[in-house]
Amino acid sequence: MAAADSPATAQGATPPTTDPASSSPAGSAASPPPSPLAASGLAVDTPAALSNDPGVLFGQVSQELSTAAGEGRLDPRLADDLEHKVSQAQDKLAEGREKGKDKTKDVRKRVRDIRHKLDDAEKRQEFTSTPEFDRLLDHLASVVGETD
């Protein structure tokens, strides 16, 4: 039976129209259209899940500091100073785990120091951050409970 002879058409109903943006009939519950960026064919990066282990996060911060210094986005002397603070925080974490002591206050202080030094360096144009690095630092601060 041809489409013109279908029962719906024979009773005077109009056949469903098709939305040109999709193959779904107009008015049907279709999935939302892709974002303009995705539709452009450009890669859409979704942020990777971050660890909740402060030791892992400090390692990632250390790597990001090295990368920033290597790319010229961070003054190398400041990178060395910050690497030292990261190392101190990692030592406090390890000490707390080994001795069963709460070193959270010491770790929070190191995170606060790192964030303040980076903020000051950015104001002096000695550091250019990235959204990914900002996200990493914010996540680290939330994991260790540093809210300053």
C-alpha cells in the first residue's frame, strides 16, 4: 500500500512532517541537537575525573608546575619554590599515614600557601594558569578541606 493510500492519509490526516535537523518526525521526543561546538566537528573535551587521593593530586600538581615552567607560563624560580611546598605537603601526608597522626592542618597550610603564591604570581604576570590547573587546585583544596 502506498503512503498516499495509508489509512491516516485516506481519512484526511496529513502525514507527519520530518524535522530537517533530524530524521525524527516533528513534535516527537527526539534527542536534543548536538552543541554548536560538537556540531562544528571540533573535539569536545570533557574533564577527566580527578582522584580523591591527595597524594595523587599533589603529584599531578607537581607535574602541572613543571609543565607550566617548561612552557614559560610560570617563573622557574617560583616553580622550584612551589615544588618544595608540594614536596613538604607530600611528606606531611606520608608522615601522617605512617604514624597514624592527623597532619591535615599541615597539609591544608601547604595547599593554602601554594594557592596564594600562584595567585600573587598571576597578579605580577609571572604565572598564567589554565582552566584544567585551576580545576585541579580547587579539587585538591576541597579534598584536603582547605577552604580559604
